[in-house]
Amino acid sequence: MAKQQQCQIITATAALFLAVIGILLLVVPTEDVKGPPEFMYGIVLDAGSSHTAMFIYKWPADKQNGTGIVSQHSECHAEGGGISSYAGNKGGAASSLQKCLEKAMKEIPQSRHKLTPLYLGATAGMRLLNISKPKESDEVLKEVADKLKTYPFNFRGATILSGQEEGAYGWVTVNYLLENYIKYGFVGQWLSPGKDTVGALDFGGASTQITFETKQTVENNDNLMKLRLYGRDYQIYTQSFLCFGRDQVLLRLLAHLMKTQGSERSIVHPCYPAGYSDSIKLSGVFDTPCNKRQAPNKPEDDLQIKGTGNYDQCLGNVSGLFSFDSCSYSRCSFDGVFQPNVTGNFMAFSAFFYTHSFLEEATGISITSPDHLEDAARVVCNMSFQEMSSKVKQEGSRLKDYCAVSAFVQVLLVNGYGFDYFSFPHISFQKKAGDTSVGWSLGYMLSLSNLLPAENVLLRKSLRSSILLLVINTEDVKGPAQLMYGIVLDAGSSHTSMFIYKWPADKQNGTGIVSQHSECHVKGGGISSYAGTKGGAAHSLEECMEKAKQEIPTSRHKLTPLYLGATGGMRLLNISKPKESDEVLKEVADKLKTYPFNFKGATVLSGKEEGAYGWVTVNYLLEKFIKYGFVGQWLSPGKDTAGALDLGGASTQITFETAQRVENEDNLMKLRLYGRDYQIYTQSFLCFGRQQVLLRLLAHLMKTQGSEHSIVHPCYPAGYSDSIKLSGVFDTPCNKRQAPNKPEDDLQIKGTGNYDQCLGNISRLFSFGSCSYSRCSFDGVFQPNVTGNFMAFSAFFYTHSFIQKAAGITIRSPADLEDAVRVVCNMSFQEMQSKFPDEEDHLRDYCADSILLQVLLINGYGFNDISFPHVSFQEKAEDNSVGWSLGYMLTLSNMLPAENVFVRKTLRTDAWRAAVFLFSVLLIASVFFLVRNYKKCH
């Protein structure tokens, strides 16, 4: 009996011990960790006029601001023609979809089948069939609907989209793929980027659509559509032109030629290439409601067609398909349809893309203006069929139509929609954006996901992995990566700025995903201005450095790299007073070493480094190196990089990628970022910064006017006068002439405000004569031709901003720039003061600054009518200041070791609750047995 009681006590004690340990483990502080959300899926069948495509989309079930973050999972192209081509062929349309739908059943998880919406949308081909043969149209739709209902998905309907819907959903697709609604920020969450939306141009087989946001009044309510996406409302103009799709235009053109030539047996076709002839059935021309004239007497007769390949005649006949006369609104596109002026950027896809691609490939012309489009269309139309076949072999049966389609695209875009010299370069011709096809179907799925309920995200109870959860089944879940920080002091010629950056410690492809944490502007001038003033430069940095200590977590201080980079101002001081330059650098270095950060050095950047790091900043902020994809991970977008134009106080830099050979090795720099190597052209011009040019201009005027006492200044506004010390003009190595005899004497300056004279004097600061390379910018420096897009920042941005504001001119070309600068230079000082009272300190210099910008960009770097519109003037991008410092920090983060991501052990919440209940029951039972045995023993 005693042994039995002893056994019970031991058993109960062991159970008690186990229960207490279990309870302790489960009450260790935990946190709720979100598990990855399940995926929702959607299927859209795009039943176009020429073929049907199936797109499978997916998005995280928790959604964002009410709309799914949708990505394309896969696509499938149905064999055969569009469903409208099966009219009268019972079962044909339904049968054509089987292969793709079987693929969808395999690719979408079975547990998601019943939750997956399935939708078929038919476009212009079925709209035409519905006009000409409504009964057959209904039969085709019913047949495919019955077929789709047999699949285990949530069938949402098979309908014919209106032209307005097709246009609007295409617009939604374009702007979603361009991240104009929502994007994943470098701060690690989905954000609304606040970008302007982009217009959509769609060119299908039977219709064409134009859709864009506009601030102008939409005079016809049929053209107005309202949408809600990601918590924001949009009002857009949209118009669809039925019978203006590629296939229908070609048929209408044949009917038009038969009518104008008065023959139903044979015609000459100016849009078909010379050397091409064909024979077609007359019924094929008139079996469409787009050709309204009566069908021929003998529809089965043949029509003989002979190509002549004449651009002008082709253009005239294609233009005859449009009506540009009557308009009952303030403005029309064609056929009496209201349209506001096109503004902003556009994406042109589907047949627009294929036609544009063919023209560029066949002619070798880069089409960036209406003139280029005309030139390319003329070349194609004047090619013989044999010449076309040899140049573009893969096009086969489509070759004969490219002249007509090219002429049509020209008339539609330029004469119809009104794209001109300024707006045409803002059209981007694209087939895909990322890996996603551009069309209406993704836009529809986004709008549909707005109506689907979100699912709750799975929560798990999380413990540090060092705490063992006994034998309970757990799962490793990555916690958020720790943040690393970096500090860069940008010691410019006129002032110093401190930037604090941060990035996740796990990094991506060897480089940190860096974002700007904060910035601080040091009071006083640049550190070079403290030469000869002991302690001044170091003291000026204190306030910003104290801010850094407060903002960066103490645990990260020792790991935070701190770097000071000095630019043009210190480069000049190092030339004129090298000893004082060294003293200033040593002084600030000694000061920075007293802070608890990982001091990496205080150095003078070369012009080459300043230019290259500025280029890195620009392309990082434009997401040219890396971006967060809708698939939920950081990806390399494979985009072309943008050039960087920097204008500081003492120097200016130009940097860009080029396919041309860089003839001077000094201009070549190699960088590695996010697992990819880059070779760039970069050049820095010392003494061509804003402040140094102003001083050089004063010295030049003194020399040409032969006076050290008084000068007239054509770049200073009329009515302005000033007196300055001569020493202020010559205390720089940029002015190479000897200093005056009496440097403390005053120089009297009187402004005259004369654009032409100012332009002439500033132009003489540049040398455009000698060049020992194939091409130079100025001063004998090699430079390849500028290509692609550029971002112009720092003083370029401020000067450009002022000119536009002062002149009231939107600057989109070199001619606009000249006009605006002329307005600024011819303003009196009183006029400037009354218009811009807040700019008082800078007003006198804006004429000279503006002409410097004009001469540098146009005459120096070689931007022209075609390339200038591709320069974007910006101060910030995505809340980050644009300059060399972020680029330096990205390159530096390439060399810092990554940290392991913190891993936690997690339980589902329901499993955690069950474990708590189990151990609690065990605890109570153990206590009960122990108490009972204790009473028996006593």
C-alpha cells in the first residue's frame, strides 16, 4: 500500500513538474506574427475579335485599401479565331476554350477552385456580330457560358464589354503596372505614390480606344467614367471607335478603293507594296457592318488587287476613312466625337506596339516625333514587296498591310487624337510592363477584386527560436530584418547637408535597399568657407551630429558608418590653398571621430566620383536597379538607366550609360549594384558651377570693358546697381588673370538687362573650338551623344523652376527655353521684386543662371529638339533628396556585411490555445492527486 501511494506521489509530482514547465513556456512573452496571406485567384477570358486569350491572376487575400495587389500568374492563348468567328458553327466557340481551361484547373490549387471568379469578356468582334447578327451573337455567348459553368470555378458571366468599359479597364491596367496607384516603398510597405496617371491607347482588330484623366470639362457625359481604386476616386475621359480597329480599317479601305475606282473586279492598291498582287472573295470585304454600302451582286466573285506602293496616295485614301469636318463641341477628335486636349504621358499597346516596332525595325528610324512617324511610314510604303520580305522575314502574310496600318496610325494619332511635336514624345509603345501583358483584362480583375471580400491574415504566436517548445509542432517564420544606418555629410561649396540613411540588414543581391531616414542642413557656409578660421568648420557640424545621435538607436551607433565627402568648393581650395584645405579636412575629421559612430573618413571627392554617385542616386530612386514586384519580392526591372545632370556652386557633372565607345578612359567608370555591372560615361567641369561662373563672368566683363572701377552688366536686371570688393572676384583659381593692384577697392556694377549681350558674354566662358576626339562637349572634352532620359537636379532644378514661373512658359524644347530666358533677362529689377519678393537675394543672378543653363545644355551637352523633352528637372524623388550622397551610401552598403534575419518559432493561435488548455488540465489533475495522497498519508 505504501509503495502504491509512493508511486502515485511520484507520478503526480512528475505530472505537476511537466505541467508547470509547459505553462511557463506558454506564458513566456509572445507576440502575434502575421503569417503570409493565402492567395486568391481570378480568371479572365479576353475574347477579342481575332483570338481569345486566358489570363490567370492572383493577389494576397488580405488586400490593400480595398483592392487586391494583383499579379499575372500565367496566360494561355486559345487555338483558332475569336469566338465571333464561330457564329453558325455550333460548339466551335466552346470547344476552342477547353485546352486553356484545363490548364487553369491544374495551375490553381484545388482548395481555391470554388473561390476563383471566372469571367469572359468579349470585345469589338462580338460587338460587330451583335449589330449584324444579334441572334447568332446570343447563341455564341450562351454556348460559351454553358461550357464555362461546367468548370469548378465561380463563374461570373460571359458578356460583351462596351467600348467604354474596354477603354477604361485598359487604362486601369496601364496605370497599375506603372505603379501610379500603389507601389512598395523602400520603407517596406505599400504606399500611394501620388503620381500623375498615364493615358492608354489601345488598337485592336475591330476598334480603337483612347482613355486619360483630364482637368478639362468633359462635355459629353458618355465619355466620362468614374472608378475607385486603392482608396482613391478617378474620373476619366474614354472613347472607343468601333470599325477603327486594324482588321476593320483594312476592309473599309478595300471598299473605299472599289468605290472611288468604280470597279468590283480589280483595283490598284496604293497601300499594298509594289510587286504584290492578290485575289480575294468580294464577300470577305462586305461581311461586316463597318462597310455600310450595299454588298456586290455576286459576293463569291473574286476581286483582283495590284499593289503600287505609293505613300501619298495611301495616306490620302486612309484619311478619307475619317471625318474631320463637323463638331458640335469645343473640340473634337474625328467623326464629331468630343475629346479634350491630350496631356501628360501615354502608353500605346496591342497593334500600336506591333506597328511601331515594325516601322522602327524596317526603317532603322527611332520614332520620337510626328515627323519621324511620317518619315518611317513613307519609307515602308515606298518599299517593294521583295524588299520588305528580305528585311522582315518573320512577318509573312502581314507584310502587305503594314503600309496601310502605318498610315492609319499616323492619321489617328496626329490628325485624330491631336498628338503634336510636344506631346508625341510622351507616348511609350509597349507590349508588356514587367512580365504582364497590357490590355483590359487585368484592369477588370483589379476592379473585380475591389468587390471581393478580404480574408483575415493567419496570426501565429511567436517565440524566440532559443526557447524550445517541447514536442509541439512549430514553424520557422522570418521576423523583420534589423535596420542598418549610415550617415553622409555632403560638404558642398555653399553649404553642408547631413543625410541619415537606413536599410534592412539582410540586403538584396549584395546591396542595401536604402531609404532616406532624415536630413539636416548645417547653418553657415560650406566647410571651404572656414579656411583660415580655426575650429569654424568643425563647430558648424555639431547641431546636425547631435540630431544623428538622437535619431539612430544607441544599439546601432557603433555599426553606423559616418562619412564626409567634400565637393567642388574643397576641390578649388585644394588647388589654391592646399595647406588650408588639409587643415579644414583634419579639423572636421577630428571632430567626427569624437562621435560614437563608425567614422569612415573625410575626403574630397573627385568630380568623377561626384558625377557617378549622383547617377546612382537618380537611377535608384527611379527604380532602375531594383523594385518590389507584385509577386512579393525585390526584382531587377531590367529598365534602361537615366542620365544625371548636376549643377553645383563650383562644378557641374554629366553622367549616363552609353552604347558608344568612350574614347577617353578618364570618362569611364565601372560600378556593381544589385548583382549587375554598369559602365558609365561621367565628366565633371570644375569652375562651371553656378557661383564660379558668376565670378568668371564679372572678371570677363572687367577685361572686355577695360575697367577695374566700374562695369555695365548685361545679365543684371535694368534698374539694379551694386558695389563689391575686387578681392571677392579674384579669390578663386577659376579666375586665372592676375589679381588687381588694389584688391580692397570697390567695383561699381550697373545692370542693363540685355538677353543677347548676356548670352554672348556667357558663351565666351566656353570653348567650342578645338576637339581631338570624334565629338566633344566643350573645352576639348570628349562626350558621346546624349541618349535616353535624364534627370537634372540641384541648381538645374531651381533655375528651371524660376524661369517657368517668371516667364509663364512651360519649357518643353530648346526654343521654349530660349523664349523663357529672354523674358527673364528683359525684366527690370523693380518688376522682379514686385513679382518675387521672397527671392530678393537671388534675383539679380537669375538671368545669368538661366543663360548658363541654356548654353550648357544646348550648346555644351548637345540636347536638341528630340532629346531635350527627355530631361526631367527634379528636386526630390520619393521624398529623397537627389544628389551624390545616397548613391555613395548605396555603394558603401555593397561593402558592408549582411546580417542574418531573425528567425522565430511560431504556433498557430488555435494550437497555442489548445496547448495552454492541455497543460492547465494536467496541472489541476497533478495538484488534485498530490493533495489526495497527502491526506491519505496524514
